[in-house]
Amino acid sequence: MATSFSLQGKVIIQFGGTGLLGCALVAELATTGCTLVVASRNRASLASLADREKAAGRTVFIEETDIGSEASLQSLRDRVLSQHQRVDGIVFNAVSRPMKSMDDDLAVWRQSMEINATGFFSTVRIFGDAMASQGSGSIVNIASIYGMVGSNLSLYEGTNMTVAPDYFFHKGGMLNLTRYLGSHYGPKGVRVNVVSPGGIYNPDTPQAAPFIERYNKITMLGRLANAAEVAGAVIFLLSDASSYITGANLPVDGGHTAK
């Protein structure tokens, strides 16, 4: 049974690997024995990521990719298949956060949709189809508990932290599109699941103390997550240990949404 949790020999592509959660996922996935390709449109951040992983004794492949461009995604697919012969899984962790409040111009909403809705769908379709042609694969989408519940504005009182409406729209849509994709790709051997993290502590730029104190009280574990704690759920859903799981949402939130 232990071997079914392994990603040894699998080719995994992670979209979005240079932020707080993305870097943590890369570091954990890179220890599993998989061939890990990290795709982002920021070449400088990708190069820095690759250097950090190399210094830690881990190897990742980096690919500059524009998720907002179907042609760029198709080119990435072709390069990965040419170099590695197959794709066994993808992790969609990319996100754009241009919107700051309800009062933003509609142009900012449209900009957000380009990556978080259209880019997301384009990515999972292009790589879902590639895996379907092989007869196997796993797609893991990274959503948020804010795709499951509304905003608790009292958490943010007395801070400069804000929450924007587009994020709730995209993460809620990601949950239900995951169910649709699970149904669509299931007969072709491709599983599609979603992980919904709760609040994650940022050690480099910590959240405001009042927010942390309030947030801790509404979780069962009494604290924010560490970014690396999300990786176990992702690795499980990529592995053969989850071979009969598809269309599922796995909250990694310290019990927040169950309380």
C-alpha cells in the first residue's frame, strides 16, 4: 500500500509556483520522486525558484507560460510531451488578484476573469485532453474555503486587509467545474479533484495581529495553516492511493468550514 502514495516516475506540471503556497507545493512535490515541471509567466521568479530548489538538492524543470494564451498552453503541452513523453498530473495553483474591492472598475473584473476563469478552463481542457488520450491522469485544482463560504468581514476589522468579490466567484466556480470535469474525464481514466485551503500564515509578511487572533478562534486547531501543510492533500490526490476519488473537494482548513 505504501507504494500507492508514491509519485515516483510520474510527470507532474504545477501551474503557479512562485507565491507563498506555490513555493511550498513545489518544495514538497520535488521530494516525491516525480518529474516536476513548474509553469509561470514570470521568468525571473521561475529562475529564482529553480535556483532555490537546486540549492536544497531538489530538481525542477521550469517553463515560461502564459495561462491567458491558449497557444502558449498548447506549446507547453507539446514541449512537455516531447521532453518527458507523457503527463500524469497537473496542479492548478495559478491565480491573478487584480481586484481589490466592490468599487473597482468593471475592467478589473474582466481582467481577473481572463486568468482565473478562462485561463483555468483552457489549462485543464488542454492537459485533461492530453491525459485522456493516455487513458490516465489526475488534475488537482487549488481553490479556497472562500469558494465554500461567504466572507466573515469581522475578521478584517481594524486592519488594512481586504477581500474582493471576484475571488469568491472564481473559487466557487472552480469547485463546481471540478465536479463537471470529473464527470467528463472519468470515463477516460482522468480524475479531477479540488483542494480548498483555509487561511495560511505568511512568515515573511505576517498578517495583521488582530486578524490572526480572530482567525485562530474560528478554527478547530486554533491556528492558521503553514503553507507546506496543504501539500499532503495535493500529493495524495495526485497519487494512485486516491485512484477511486474524483469530483471531490478536500478542505485543508483546520476544521474551519466544519465548525
